[in-house]
Amino acid sequence: MNTISVQTIRTGKTHWSARELCLAAVMTAVVFLATFVPRIPIPLGYAHLGDAAIFLLVLLLPSRPALLAACLGSALSDLLGGFALWILPTLLIKFVMGYLVLKLAQKDSSIPRTAIAFLLASLWMTAGYTLFGALLYASLSAGLASAPGLFLEGLINSGAALLLLPVLRRNIHL
């Protein structure tokens, strides 16, 4: 039987400290707000700045709560924004997106390497949402209609994250 204490929650062999849980909750709120508030309509959904938040959190903070926050904050925005159909695709797409940045850029990578990681993650996001759009709406043309807006969103989020990353690296000490 799993026990719950003030310090940790134990599930199998995975321990989450109270600090990690709190960090994941705050980061989930950051991703949610960056995704939900500046919503710009595009075919099949909306563009936002949540991916920039995901990129930054994954590189600046502990990876496990950052990846959880990427998934949950984005999915919560879909739920509350009227796009519940997209929750499962979002969970998968945002996890892989964050994981790609984590593995390709790592915590102390150079700016060019980080930019490449952000762009590859954005390409994954564009391809993932295009594919799921085609599946969910049973129309390849419907899925493809969202691709230009999604790619532009990825470029904007990559640029925003690249601008903020040096400033945040100097000021975040966890």
C-alpha cells in the first residue's frame, strides 16, 4: 500500500518531494496562463505563447515537474478553452515537445543548439497537431489548414524563449 506523507508521495519506486509537487503546480499555472490568455484563433484551434513557457521551464527548472507542467498546463487550457477534444493529443504532443528540448538543448547548451532544439520541437508540434487534426476531423485538408499557423506559432514561441532565456538563466537559482 502506498503511503502519503508531508514530505513525499510514493508511487512504486518514484518519489515526488513536496518541493517538486509545488513546483509542478506553479509551473502548470504558468503554462496554462501563457497558453490560455493570449489566444489567437487559427484553423482548428488557437495560437498562444505557452510553448515559450514550456521551452524555458524545461531548460531552467527540474525536468520531471517541468514536463508534467507542460502536459497539464496545456491540456487544462484545452479543457477550459472549449477544446476538450484536443486534450489527449495535447498531452502527447507537449510531452514529446518538452522532452525533445530537454534532450537536444540540455540545461547549459549554446544559443544556436538551443535554437535548433526549439525549432525541431516546433516542427514536431506542427506535425503532431496537423496529423491529429486530420484524424479528429477525418480530413487531411482540415489538418493541413492549421499547419502554417502552427509553424508560425512555433517560430514566435522559439524567438520569445530565446530572448528570455539569457535573462532568466542569470536570475533563476533553484
